[in-house]
Amino acid sequence: MIQEDLVMTEPTSQGDVKIYIPGKRDVIVKMSGGADSSILMFLLAKYKNEYNTELNFKITSTVGSTKPYQYEFASQVVKFIDKIYPLGDYKHYHNESLPSGEFPDGEDENGFDANKEAYSDDIEKLVQSLHNKDSVQYMGITANPSAEQLELHNIADGRDLERDSDVAVPTNELWMGPSFWKYNRPFAKYDKMVVAELYDRYNLTDTLFPLTRSCEEATFDFSEHCGTCWWCKERKWAFGKLA
């Protein structure tokens, strides 16, 4: 039976975001330093402080050759959140993912990007090394904007097709009990507008949001967003600004 007093519900315009983590256990959080994973970390910290103080956070970030900023941005986000909702004795793990000289950068003639797959594998290796039978995992992945919004704002090109709403990754995987799952993606059915709503709700749009980075293009020192890559366009679509 579900423990109703341990269910945290965040109503949004697209549906409820729910967090339910019963018992004493490790919570592994994949953090890129982007807006989505950062607000998820904020909600999990709130949950620990207000619903279940027996949770232990294991935060993970992977530093890739094309994304060397992720650990840096995730770290400053975590430190900000820790001042609002103390995270306890958390640990922030990271590893490196370097491109293989065997494969050229980018997609091959079949649309397969070997280096991108290797990066995903390196992320998963780090995460799985921290799991135990009772641990749970949280990821902040969101769905793409609707087809109508993509066309209206001319932002369809360059998106991750696996995030389209009709093929998006499942919200939960590997059942552990009533309404309780090992792998959790509470935003997976909702687009980034929901993320923006949550920032506004907790007055974080002018504080936490500028500490995050969604851009995947290299800039001079990663202190600014390029404004032209798809991830920047999605960010501006949802928040009305880049920082």
C-alpha cells in the first residue's frame, strides 16, 4: 500500500509531477547542469527535507569533450540548492568521456553517431556503478514541444527525436512496489514549459535558472549560451530568455 504522507505532488498545466520515495535509500540523480535536471534536484531536495529525511543523494555528471561544462554547472547548482534545502551527506560523482579516434565526429551515412553512443554508455557506467538493490534513480528528461509548437516557432530541426511525445521514454521503469519505481523520469510526458512553471512557482527564474546551462555548442568560456543551437531555442521558447 502506498504511504500517502510520502507523496509530494506538484500540479502543472500539463499534469501532476509526483515524487514518492519510501524508506531509507540512495537516490541517484543524473545532473547535466541544465534547467531540467536542476529543477528536479531542487524538488528532490525539498522532498528530502519535507517528506523523507532518510534519503541519501548520489549525484552524477559526465564530462565529455563536447560538454566539458556539465560538472562545473551541476556543481554550482547543487551548492545553490544545498543552501535552501540542505542535502545532507551527499556525494557528487563524475567521470570523463573522451571521443574514440576510431570514429569520425557526427553521424555516419545511417544516422548513427558512435561517439554520442559512447558518451551515453559512459554516463550509464557511472550511474550503474552506484546502484544497489534498494536504490532509485531520477532523471530530468522532458518531452519535446508539440508538433504544433515546433512548427509555429520554427524549432523542429535539430531536436532529439527520441523526446517527441509519441515516442518519448517512459516515465517509470522497473516496479519496486505500489506507485514506486527504480527508474523515474517525472517530466518525461511534459515539455519544458512545465519546467519553466516550476521555476516561477519557487521564485527561481532569476536565481537558480541563470546558474544552469542548456546550450550544447562551444562558446569562449561557456559563460554564455550560443543562442542558435536547438537546446538554446527550446530554452528560450519555454522561458522567454536564455539566462
